[in-house]
Amino acid sequence: MAYQFTFTDRFQKHFRNLSEKEKTQVRNKLALFSENPLHPSLRTKRIQGTEFFECSINMDIRIIWYYEGEILIVLVDIGHHDILGKY
């Protein structure tokens, strides 16, 4: 079963600000993510005390997300490691 994604306006805005190389990395990781959000290379973990999870695109870029039902994942935000402070 592959998960489906929906993107918040914030995610889309911040995605547009990434470099082309970073966007390519995100697209490649999202393909993996859709098959298995807990794949070891994503280093997925719950953000303590919240409904949100974070996963790594590379050593700097993070995605903040949560499950919406059985197969839908809402991608809330993307950015450099410091975005974690907002959640």
C-alpha cells in the first residue's frame, strides 16, 4: 500500500525556496516515503508531545508531517533543521 500526500500552503511555499538539488532530493525521498514512512534512511521520529512527525531528507532538510486517516499523510512544512523549533 502506498501512502498519498497532501501539502499545506506553508509546505509548498517553503519547498519553492529550496535549491534545485534539494528539490530533487525531496522528490526522491518522497517516493521512498510513500512506500514506507518509517524507512530507516528517513530517520522518522515523533515530535515529543505533538501529533507531528519529522523525517530527514538529508542531514539538513527536514519535513514535518502527520497522518490523516489510514493512507493520507499531510506534509506540513519543510526546511532546514531549525524549523523543528516551530513544532
